[in-house]
Amino acid sequence: MRIFLQQPPAAGESARYLKLTLEQDLLGSWWLLRESGQVGGRSQTKREVYPTQAEAVAAFEAGRDAQIKRGFRITFSEGAEAPRR
């Protein structure tokens, strides 16, 4: 699953973004990758490992929902149902 969120830019600034990616590794664990930063600027990536798919999906949805509350908008989503609001 992948989702890309973007926050409208403030005056004189670049837009901020967050990309969440959920994937399974070869040993059966689930990885949640969070990449965030400013469009055209620096970014950072964080990795979290979850033993089950249910825990990983819950973390994915919690991360998505937290950013939507902060004013981010979904611009791209792949591999999941439409976001619940």
C-alpha cells in the first residue's frame, strides 16, 4: 500500500509532503516507511517494523489520519480502499 499526502504551501514556502508505504519483507514482517519533507527540498525517511499485518495497517491508518487532521490532503493512493474519514 502507498499513499502520498501534500499540505498546501504557506506564503513563500514550498509544499510539504508525506509518503507512507507499507510492504512485507521476505521473513513475513511488515515495514512501514514514512518519507516526509518539503517538495524540492530535504526529506527524511523513517522505518518501522511490525510483526503482523494488522498492526502495520493500524499504524499506517493512524499516520494517515494524523496528517489529514494537520491539513494534509491525499493526492495519490494505491493498494488500499478509499480512505476512511
